[in-house]
Amino acid sequence: MSGPLLEVRDLVKTYGSGEATTRVLRGLNLRLGTGELSALLGPSGSGKSTLLTILGTLMKPTSGQYDMLGEDLIGAGDAELTAFRNQHIGFVFQFHNLLPDFTALENVIFPTAVREGRESASARARGRDLLVRMGLEDRVDFPVANLSGGQKQRVAVARALMNSPELVLADEPTGNLDRASAIQVMNLIGEINRDEGTTFLISTHDEKIAATCRRQIVVGEGLLTG
């Protein structure tokens, strides 16, 4: 790890107002180094999902600072955040969020097609290479509706890596998988982390999954507790 990839300071997020105000993050501080493979742990309602959403630039905090790759992401406008997110951040979700009528390859190259406004030959080549690396060389042109849960999640990992992001945020990526599929997905994530230096932050309730990560970050009542 060569230095901090991102840092948040005094992060506060509240919902509602007056007596209905709910303070989810309460001045949270976090630094992630380049190339980290970290698990994000904590009970439901602790603020994990809110933190991931803010780190993914999908929501702004009520107050605090967020810098990534030397950019002030709190002061950035919506268009800047959209461009930054597409280039530098990948997402893996518990329920895949794949396009069911698209093939595995079409799903993987979708982030690049959005950015470039077309499906280029180079994007198709990279998408195919990623799917082969995920062990899906015989499912490249299958509609994702015909894939198993574990296969869909591997497609989702490939999609998250399509634009070579520095950071991948994963929200319970193995929550709906059987143990064998979960281990396979985590092994692939570990391989990408080692080979490409991609930083991963993985939210999970599964202590066995967390144990495969080199760092465990614990959130409790809107603050880091470990």
C-alpha cells in the first residue's frame, strides 16, 4: 500500500428534522489505503450502508469532509460526481442489480458503454477477458436470467471492475450465496486485490467472510469502534 486512497473526517449524516431527527453517522473518521482489502462490520442500523452510500458518492453527508485521490468530493457538483464515480468507483450489491434481459457480457460492459456512448470492440474484449477470469467463459453470451446466483454475483464483480476503478464497494456481496459460492466470490476478490491493487471495502455480517479480509473495520452507533 503506497498511501491513503481516501479519507473521511468528522462525517455526520442525519435524516429528518426536529423531534424526528435520526443521526446515523456521528462524526465518523476513516482512512483507506491504496490496495486495502477490508471488511466493514457492525449490527443493522449501525451506519454501514449509509457510509458505503456516501463513499460511493451516491449521497452527500450532512457535514464533514471526504477526499479521494486528492479530490474534494463534498464540494463537487452532481455532474463531477457522476464522472468521478464512473471512472474510479465500482459497486457490487447483494442482489446483483443486473439487467435481466441482457447477456453476461452486455451487463459487464454497460458502465463503459454509458461513459463512451457506445459498445466498442475494446470494451467487449475487456468484458470478455474479465468474465473468463471469473470462470464464466462458457456463459459470456448467456442471458443473466439463466445464470445461478453464484454466477450472477461473479458477473457483478466483473462489471464492478470493468472501468478499472481504484475502489470497489461491496454491500453484502455473499449474503444470498451458499457457502461454496461465497468462498469462490471472495477468492476472486482476493485475487483481483493482489494482482491489480484494487482497494475493496466489503460490508458483511458474516465473520468467516470478514476473516478473509486483511482489515476489519467495525461501525457502531455511527462511529468506528474497531
